[in-house]
Amino acid sequence: MTASGYIRPAKTKATNVGNRNRSQWTRQLRSLLYLLVPALEAMNDEEGVISAAKRKPWSDRPRWVSIQIRTDHMAVIELLQSRHLKATGKEISRAETLAALMTEGLQQVLNHIDFGGKGD
């Protein structure tokens, strides 16, 4: 078995991304979501996720929800983390990497016929 392609930097400036940059892609994703989807629909879904998270025994962090993903999906996230570190010299979390993927692909997925789009 080979090791992960992404090695977290330790004791370097790569970890000094700052609070604002830690959630850069998450903010962009939220803004894009509200442009593409009716705000009420997005807010209702978010409220449902938060309510479900509060019912869990680890509800002291209701805004965080854990999911299981396939190993090939995790490999893509780690590949992108590694490429981001090489390109910018800054670390990016798994959550932010996923938010970047979602931000860049959200409009295409919403336009897909399987997700209620017109399929253009």
C-alpha cells in the first residue's frame, strides 16, 4: 500500500493561511449557491442539516457534519491539496478543497438534467 500523495506541511509558512483564507472557498460556494438556487431552498436545506447534526451525540459542533466518502474521492481531494500547496505554497484543508470542487462544478451540476436542469 502506498502512502497518501498529500503530506501536511509542518512548521512552515504554508500553514499560515489566516482566518479569512481558511474559509475562502466556503464563502465563494455560499455566494454562488444563493445566486443559482432560490435562497429559501438553500436555507431550508441548511437548516435541516443543522437540525440533524444537533441530534447526534457530538452536537457540541452542530455546523460540522461528517460523511463517509469513497477512497477514490478522497484520493482526488488529496491530489488537489498537494497541487494547491505546490502552486500557492499554502495549505488547504480537505473541507476547503471540497468547497473549491463544489464551487467550480456547482453550476454545471445544477444544469444537468438529473439534477433538475435543462441539460444544456
